[in-house]
Amino acid sequence: MRKIIVVGSGVIGLGCALFFALEGERVQVITRNPEEPASWVAGGMLAPFSEELEGELFQFSYESLKEYPEFIRFLEEASKKRVDFREGGIYRLVLKGEEEVLERSRAYARAGYGVEWVEPWSYLSEEVLSVVHYKEEAWVDTESLMDALFSALRRLGVNFTIDNIKGLVMEGKEVKNLRGNASDYRGDFYLFAPGAWARELFDLPVYPVKGQAIKVKGADLERVHYSSSSYLIPRMGYLYIGATSEEVGFTPGNTLEGLRRLCEMAMRVVPSLGESSLMGMLYGYRPTTPDGKPIFEVGENYLILTGHHRNGILHTPMTAKLALDYLKGSRNKFLEAFSKDRFLKKT
Ligand SMILES: Cc1cc2nc3c(=O)[nH]c(=O)nc-3n(C[C@H](O)[C@H](O)[C@H](O)COP(=O)(O)OP(=O)(O)OC[C@H]3O[C@@H](n4cnc5c(N)ncnc54)[C@H](O)[C@@H]3O)c2cc1C
């Protein structure tokens, strides 16, 4: 049995740790702060169509979406907890002047994906021209997802260590051990999933894009309402409204300006949301790359998986599958597609 060290306790690190542990590997997760990850605050939309992803990023995302029901099934079994995962599609609201969104939905339909068009309901503002129902999309409450991942890993005997990894001791292309604030760590294989903080450890073009979101009470929607202005996500007992997109480094906290924008953007599509009461505010840092695609870096005895930007929750099953395949000796095509070499080639 090998000892695998996973650095990072976001959805990517924990998802990979789960796949390794279920395979019978000995896993240690090292994280400097289990509450720090973007993964706890994400909206949890699994929405490659609404996000209008293209090319390899669309393919990777779509394959991951298709893996989700199975991923949730074995996560619930391993954790003995229920995950609030909802299928049946997402409503993409088309605002006035956004005819290209409708055109794209027709292209998806022509390609054979599940798309239908519905008349806007009376509670939507006059700015909403049309509603596209992307029937294959889904969403997951990320708090219940993260909670189940932690529970499953504990039940499977995974060891959790709180420490800040400051550096790697390398011998050629192999990681010999990790230097932490509290201790050094040695394993047979290392999986790095440090999210937006990747640059602290590696020479990779990853930077944070801050997102603020709010939770409100008193609004009841059947499905996610996604628009270019905001997204409204129904969860058990409240509505999640997201999200800002700010290049302000790791500036902490929610701001009044963020709150104003979120409220305005949400009321622009559903005016009655003005009556809802504010329950809470959240913020986190998307791990972003210059082209918005993930970065997968392969070493002799390690993998770096980061840069999932706006879609890390969606990408979790495929990313974990690809990591497990690699450990078993096979290379998924997406390892090459999302290698950091794509940035070297351009310079
Ligand atoms: C407001 C908002 C809304 C979002 N909505 C969606 C959505 O609807 N759908 C979707 O798919 N995605 C969404 N995302 C994106 C998604 O949250 C991220 O892509 C995903 O969470 C990234 O996961 P990760 O595991 O790579 O990083 P994180 O979740 O950030 O985890 C990184 C972990 O690494 C640890 N770490 C970093 N450096 C070190 C170190 N040196 N030593 C020890 N530990 C370290 C951190 O403490 C943390 O535990 C959203 C993001 C935000 C902010």
C-alpha cells in the first residue's frame, strides 16, 4: 500500500483523496485551513452550457457533468450523509440585447444536447426576453458536498493534518519531501490541489479572482436562474445569489459595493427579490488562469491540479478520475490538453 499525500482540502484535493482512499490507498490530507477553500462558498452550478464553455474545456466539463450522479451516489454511501444534488436542468435567462445567447442555445440543440425554450414567467422582469432550459445541467449545495467529503474521508481512515506547506524538497524531478511550518512530510506520491494559492508553491500562472455571494430568505424558485447579470440558486431553506468577479488579489471580506451589486443584479431579473431578507454573505477566491482553463502538471511522483476557475465544483469527478488513472499508470488526454506547456509555447 502506497502513502499518498494530498495538499489542499478544497473540492479538488478531497475529491482526489476520496478516489484514492476508495481504492485502498493510505492517504494523508494536509491543509493549512479547512475553512479557507473556495469550495465551501461556491454556487455549485454544474453548467457547461449556461457557462458557454467551448472546445476541450466544454468536453472535459460535459464528461464531468455526466459523472456527477455516480459521484454523488458513492459519496453518499461512503459518508452516510445526504448531499443536496438536484438534476433536471438550469434555466438560462436571455436578457434583451443578448440574441447571441439564443443563437448558441440553438447550436447546442442542433448538436443533439437537451435544450428547450420556455416563455418567461410573470415574476421575471421585462428585461428577460426568453428562457432556455438546459435540461442536462444540475446543481449541488457545496456546503453539503464539502461536509460529505470530509465525513467520507474520516470514515475511510484518511489522516488530516493542519499545516502550511512552505516548500518542496526535490531530487531531480521527484519530490523527496514537503516542508511544513510544523513538520516535514514524506510520501510515495504527492497530489497538490492548492487552488488560488498555487503560486506560493509553484511557478504557475494562477491568480485569485474574488467572488462575493449572498444568501437570502423568502424567495422560492424551482430551478437555478442563470443570467449574465446574476445567478439565483435554490437551496434547502434559502436562495443563494452570486456572484461578483473581482481582480483584487486576496483582499478579504464582503464589501458594501459587493452587496449593492449583488442586490441590483438579482432584482434586475426578479424584481420581487427586493422583499427577501438577507441571511448571510460569503466570499472566496476562484483559482484562475490566463485562458480560464485548469492547469494539470505531471511530475515523476506527483501531480498538480489547479486553476479550475469558475467550474471547479463541476470538474471534480473528472479531475479525481484522471488523478486515479494516473496513479494506476494511464494518462488521460486532458492531462496533456491542460498542461502548463500551452503557456510556454506562446512565449
Ligand atoms: C463565489 C464563487 C462561486 C463559484 N461558483 C461555482 C459554481 O457554481 N460551479 C463551479 O463548478 N465552481 C464554482 N466556483 C469555483 C470553485 O469554487 C473553484 O473552482 C473550486 O472550489 C476550486 O477548488 P480547489 O480545491 O482547487 O481550491 P480551494 O477550494 O480553494 O482549496 C484550496 C485548498 O488548498 C489549501 N492550501 C493552499 N495552499 C496551501 C499550502 N501551501 N499548504 C497547505 N494548504 C494549502 C487551502 O487552504 C485550501 O484548503 C465558484 C467560486 C466562487 C469563489
